[in-house]
Amino acid sequence: MEFRQLIRDRPSQRILFLSHAVRQMSRPDRMISTADVRKVIEEGEIIEDYPEDTRGRSCLILGRGRDGRPIHIVCAPKDEYLAIITAYIPEEAQWSKDFRTRIKS
């Protein structure tokens, strides 16, 4: 099965929000909801692939939250769930205007 399809199939099963993701999502300047995360997973695009990640293959997905703001999610599909490693609002100073490419410093 294609990697992208693995990610899209997992939310129909279960999503596990790792503690780091919960902390990042609940920061007052972010307030990213689980509904926002699901929307990004369903509609977003993989902009970086991490096949050698120590947690298992993972990727960075760019999508839009329910309010239209850009959101990045790092996730890893497991056999029985999709692990959400982190979720954040990308900073304009660190990303291209479309939030798809990191700006080299």
C-alpha cells in the first residue's frame, strides 16, 4: 500500500496523540483541535518524508485547519493507529510563503 494511503486509512481506525503533540496543540498561541488534525490528515499533502525516522517511517503534512490557517503535522502510521508526533502552526520566518519548503538559515 502507498505510504500516503496508509496515513489516510489510519484515522478511520484510531489516532494516538503523543504527549509532545498534545503539549504543542494546546499552547495558547496555537490551540489546534483534534478536528483540525483530522482535516489536515484527510486533505493535506506530504511535504517531507522521513523514511529513516527512529520512531518508524514518518512524514510532515501541510494542510489547513477549519479556520483556514496553515498547520503542519508530523505523523507515523503504525499497524493499528496513526501516531501524531507533533502539530504546529509553521512560522513564516522558517518556511517559504506557501509553507512547503524550509528556509535555509
